[in-house]
Amino acid sequence: MADKLTTQAGQPWADNNHSQTAGERGPVLLQDYQLLEKLAHFNRERIPERVVHAKGAGAQGFFELTQDMSAYTQADLFNGVGKKTPMIIRFSQVAGEMGYPDTIRDVRGFALRFYTQEGNYDIVGNNTPVFFVNDPLKFPDFIHSQKRDPKTHLRDNNMQWDFWAHSPESVHQVTYLMGDRGNPASYRNMDGFGSHTFKWINATGKQFWVKYHFVTQQGVKNMTDETAAKIASQDTDYLLHDLFDAIEQHDYPKWDVCVQILPYEEGLQYHDDIFDVTKVVSHHDYPLIKIGEFTLDRNPENYFDEVEEAAFSPANLVPGVETSPDKLLQGRLFGYKDAQRYRLGANYEKLPINQPVNAVHNYERDGLMSQGQDASVNYEPNSYDGPKEDRAASIHGDEVSGRISESRPYDKDYYTAAGKLYHVMTAPEQERLIQTIANNFETVQKDEIKILATRQFYQADHEYGERVAGAAGLDMKDIAD
């Protein structure tokens, strides 16, 4: 038997289809509080969408550890072979809005949360191992260039290529994005990366640098721009459908969880800056180590509650894992939680999807939609046996020195990594990369932007730049100057 309809206040609701009116033909009465409450709630059903990564899909599952990592980190989820940790994942697009087609070429977000016994641990990355910028001060400008033109309100290739052309550190990521992996065939068929370098600390205090890699067991598969455009005209939510349908059919996608581990001092002396997110650490120098796998086996029961309100942050760390001097990561530690407070309110971490599995004890109180508070002391220090600091969670600091200034990256080799990426591509992959860039250039208004961008490809690898120039009809005299 169906439940009886009530208002939000629990009052019985007699008629949800007809407003109270003065006579058969109206007008509608102000006293119809059920109508007013329904309309008022409806007007407020949309929360602000994420300023980036607005459109996405999510699922829940579990991570199983297959190799004990206690020699490298005391983090509980990485200690004890066979340990299973519940988790949630959200895949997304960076630039498009909520309703934008999800097959259009873009970087895909790859955000994971592990519900550990020591709090939530989030790894908020992408399906690319690098990023476009390495300084948080440039991030808002980068995103502006990916969004809509303030005059036409249209997505504009001219804007994004203008930004990239004037930001040489982006050439590595642009090469990745314009290559085959810029258009994954599904969320299930793409790898993920933590992108930044993090620090692991074991129980004795020994420190290591670590980079996360999530390798799809379904195999990497991509789609062409033509296929992506055709699908977009038929189904703007194709990638969301694909993930949801696979899980509903019990075809549970899985990823290997792998790490690169660098001894602390070796990492500081590595020939590339391991704290620059536009660069990678060679797999030849530090091979991937598989430590486990995760499986997605449950779709959300309610998308809004479990995906839209999920609030990830790289600042959600656990004992045994710490940040690094990566500048972009440092900015994200503030930016993500602040964005969630704006989007969901000060108490967003009390929402069920954001609550840790262990108990929470602190002195934060009140704020919009606060709930479950008691009469316990709300200040520290105090004489009332309030929660005490856990010194076991103390950080293991890094030595720093230097003069305060607006520092430029000390490793200014923006190009070598992009050239190496070009040369690990097969000949057909290279051809598609060149053609994709040339196709993009067709809607770039200024030759100056095309020339500046192609110079970056030329500096990454002469053949790379020459082929882009040829496909785009540019004069090599302008490129090689």
C-alpha cells in the first residue's frame, strides 16, 4: 500500500493536482499554502553548479588492497593485504555546463573518495597525468578561456587557443588533449591519475614521494571527433548512460590502482621538477607498482544526493599521506572546499555522502542547515573534557628557504615532455593529433595565435611543429623565427 502524501512539515495533503480557487474559474487563493510551499521549494531545487567539472556521472564500490604498503605509508587503507575500503567515484567534463554533451573533446575529471577508518581520503585528479598550468594564480584565467565568450556567450576555440598559445607550460597537456585520449569512448575505458605528487610517511617517519595511476581493466578505447559529434546529436548524456547501464547489467568496471614511489631525497634531485604538474615522472625511472584494484558495483539511488552533492577535495587527507610543494596543489587545498561551501553551504560535510564512516569531534558549530548538535562545549581550551588534539596526525615538514617573491617555475623546460609524448604515439595516432589541431585552428580568428601555438609544438619537436604548420597552412618562416 502506498504511503499517504504529506507536506514537508508532515501535514496530510488532500489534493496535489488542483489549487484552491475562489469558485470553479478562480482566481487562486493566497491561503493555499500547499501551492505556495510547492512553488517556493521548486524555485530553489537547483543549487549552483560546479564552476568546473559541472557535468558528470558517479558510482560507488570498493577498493581492495593486494600489496601491503606499510613500508611506505601508515595510511590504514594501504596496510593489510585483502583490506576492502568503500569508495565513491565521480567522472566529469572540465569545461561544459550541466547540459553540455559529454562526448565533446575535453579533459575528464577522475575524483575518488575512500571512506577509511581514519576519515575520508580524496584523490581528485583527471584522465590525464599532467595539467595546463602549474600556478594557482593562472587557474581562473584558464577556466575563463574554456567557458563562454562574454560577448557572444558561445564556446570559442579562439579563446582557449589564445590562452594556450601564451602559456607554454600547457603544451604537454594540449598534446595529450588533442591526441586520441582526449576523446575516451566511455568512462570505463579511460585511465585516471592523481596528477600531483604527494608524500607518503611510514610508521617510523620515513618519507617518500608518490604519484597515483588508475589503469582501466576494460582497456583504453577512444572515439574520433566525428563519432563524438554524431553521438552528441543523438544522446547528450552518452557517457553517463554507458556507465550506469554497465553497472545495472552487473558488468562492473574495474581499475588497477598503481603508484610510482620515489625516495624522498631522490625526488628532490630528480632531473624534472616532480612538483610541477605539467611534467611527469618517467615509468622507466620509477615503474608502476600495482597495489590493488577498485570495483564500481552500485549506481546511485538518487543522483542529486549521491553525486551532485558529493564534495571532493584534495585537502581530505589521512595520516600517512601529506601534500607536497606543488604550487597548483597548494591552491587547490583551499579552492575546492571553499567552492563546496559556496555551492552546498557551510555544513556540506554533514550530508550523508560526505560524512566519514568514523566519528567526528570538533568545535565547529551552527551555520545554515546545521543539525544534530548537542550541549557540549564549543571552544578550546576548556575544562569540560572536550575533544583533544591527536599528535599522531602531526605533519612531517619539508625544509624551505628563499626570498619572498612572485616566483617563476625554476624548471623552464616546457617542451621536452610534449616532444616525448608525440614520439610514443603510433604513426596513425600522430596523424590524428595533427589533423585535430588543424581542425581546431580553422575557427581560430588570428593567425598570430596559430603561429604562437605552433611554435610551441615546434620547440617540443621540430617534426611535430612542421606537420602542424603544414596541415594548418602556416608558413614555416613564421614558426622557426
